[in-house]
Amino acid sequence: MPQVGLIAQYVKDLSFENPNAPAVYQWQGQPRIDVQFNIGAQVVGDGVHEVALKIDVSAQQADKTAFQVELVYGALFAVRNVPEDQMQPFLFAEAPRLMFPFARRVLSDAIRDGNFAPLMLEPIDFAALYVQQAEEAQNRLVNAEPVGQA
């Protein structure tokens, strides 16, 4: 029977930059927010996998940075008897889904502590993103030209 257990969750790396303080607090208008995600996974022990959810947020106004936050939020998962074809979907879709609410809170608190309005990211459909990326990878393989042909 497949078994998965969450061992630990943790902030692996957190960086908050406020390069234009204190002038930024006098700017008028709302900054443009850009959010980027990246997910990584690695085996760290016998049946133990680390999943790292990286979230980069930047707030720009005109040509200046209001703030920039980089968060790598990690989690350790014990995995037993999970079929090989189910490992990737678990590590890159289900695990980030479990981690996201906690990472979102860390991110929101860091932004609030920088004296900006907290950023509450909407829930992310990691399963749909995983399927989309898998389809794109498959299409690249199907459409790739064989090596040695012109």
C-alpha cells in the first residue's frame, strides 16, 4: 500500500529587498506585481524526498523597484511503495499543493514586515500546471528533429 508522510516544512531561503526605502513610502499609485514559481525535488535519503517551492515576487512602479522577495520553502516527505509513474505527479503537484498555504503566509508576513500591504496569493492549481508542463515537454520531444538530419 502506498504511503506518504510529511516529515518537516521549513524556510530554506528568504530574501526581502526594499531598495528605494524610505522614498518608496511616498510614491503614489499601486505597483505592478510579478510572481514566478519554480518547483524542485531531490532524494535526500532512503525513501525521503525534499520538495522546494521557490516563489519570486517583485513590485515595480514606473522603472523603480518597490520591493522584491525571494522565498524557497522546503518540505521533507517520506515516501513508500508509491509506483514510479506516480512519483513525479506527487512531487511536482500534490506536495507543492500541501506546502503552498504555509509558504504564502511566510511571503505575506515578509511583505507586511517591509511596511507594504500583505500580498495574499490566490491558490495555485499545481496539478494543472504539472499536466501542462508535461504536455509541453512531450510536444517538444515529438516535434524535435532527429539528431543528424537536416
